[in-house]
Amino acid sequence: MTLRELLKDGERKLQEAQIPEASIDAWYLLEYVTGMNKQQYFLSMGENASDEVTEQYKNLIEKRCEHIPLQYLTGTQDFMGLTFEVNPSVLIPRQDTEILVEEVRKQLRPNDRILDLCTGSGCILIGLLAWGVKKHTGNGLCGLQDNLTGVGADISEAALSTAKRNASLHNIEAQWICGDLFENITGSFQVIVSNPPYIPSREIPGLMPEVCQHEPMGALDGREDGLYFYDRITREAPEYLSPGGWLFFEIGCEQAEAVTGMMKATGFCDVKVTKDLCGLDRVVSGHL
Ligand code: GLN
């Protein structure tokens, strides 16, 4: 079979299995297996695929037909311009979450200590700390060292191992702590950020099979009303924030009113909602 036939066969199988974006995924898997870019593919699509490529590709197509997310098959997802390792122990970083990172960046000051609760793959904390590094090596205009430091916490050991690998992949130093939210956290922070599990339990079975059957349930399930973690984090955060410290949340698009209400009731000021690129409420922030 030629590479082109192999690709078309992959596309057809994904379409039959009703995989959204079948042709894009068929291509990404071929790119992953062969290491070819589009240009190299066009030059050699008439050549026969080796047995090894054929077998590996068909195997991955079969797995994608079972709705295993593409990113768990290729093992990576880009976020904030960095490539992160992902596996079924961590939520796949979402583009929406980049809005959260951008909002935090606007408030960061040199020497800030950041806490990322429910860190998962570590993408939020690493995205923030990497920016501190890039900014100063990038243009050389800013004399100050940002000297940002950070702690990433998660209840899952497997997630934390992934976060640690991602940190070393990007030469980022951070502290990684296993525990239930603030359980093993000490000291104070200028910024606390979290994208906690926020899907109401009853809505989970209605999500795409890629999400509800393959992403870690512990990273999705926000209990009865989806607000369980916002409530706990908001109540405990003031104890760990320095005076004037900031709290940032990613939220589900229908949770803005509830989460702003919680933050205001706990004494946070200038509580504001930021929308994502689709115009949906996505981030809530405020400071002490
Ligand atoms: N912080 C990680 C992310 O934003 C994981 C979030 C989660 O597990 N709920 O991707």
C-alpha cells in the first residue's frame, strides 16, 4: 500500500467511526508515525509504506476509532507555544485555558510566588514560569530578573510525575506537591491559580466519548453542581495569600455568577469575569 492509500484508508475508517475531524486526525497520526511533514509526504505519497509504518499506523487508527483522544496517542499537546507531554493521567491542556494564563500574566510582578492547584500536566504553572524566563532572555530590554517561583499541587501522583517531566522538558524549576488542594501547602503566595474539575457530575455522561471515557474523571468531576472545588479553594485561599494577593480561576461558562458571588462573599475585591475567544465566560479573578 502506498502512503497515500494508507492515509485514505485511515481517513475512511475514522469517518466510519464518526470521529470528528477525521481527515485531520488521519494526517496527524501519519505525521506522528512517519515523522514526515506535509511537503515530504507530497513528494513521497506514491511510494510504498514500510510494513512497520503500516502496522503502527493501522494500530493507531484503530485506537482513535475507539475514541481515544489523538493527544493520548501522540503523547503531546501544545499549550502557550510549548509542547507538553500528556497521558491518560492528566487532562489534555485546552486552548481556553490559555486565557487564564494570559490573565495571570498581566498581574505577575518580579519575585512573585505562584501556587497552581489541580496542576495536572503542569501546563498552567510551566506556561507562567517559562514566560518569566523567555521575557528576559528574549529582548534583553528588561534589566530585572523576574525571579518567579512556583508550586504545583495535585491529588494524583501520576499527574504530578507528568508535570515534573514537563517541567524538566522545558528547563523549569518548580516545587511539585501531592495533596488534596491546600493539604500539604505551606507559606504564602502572591498568586493562586486553578483550573479545577468543574463539570457537574450528571453532565459528564453527555460529554464526547473522548472526554468522558478517556480523560481522568478526577480532573473533570466538580461534584453535584460543579462548584465544589471553587467553594473550597475560595474559602481557604486567603490563608495562603499575601496581602493584596490574587486568585484566578478557570470556570465553566455558566458558573461566573456563582463563582464571583463566592469570591465577593469571602472578601475578594475587583472581582471580574473574562471571556474566552468564543465570547463565553471563562476566567474569574480578584484580589484581597
Ligand atoms: N491544570 C490543568 C489544566 O488546566 C488540569 C486541570 C484539571 O485537571 N482540572 O489543564
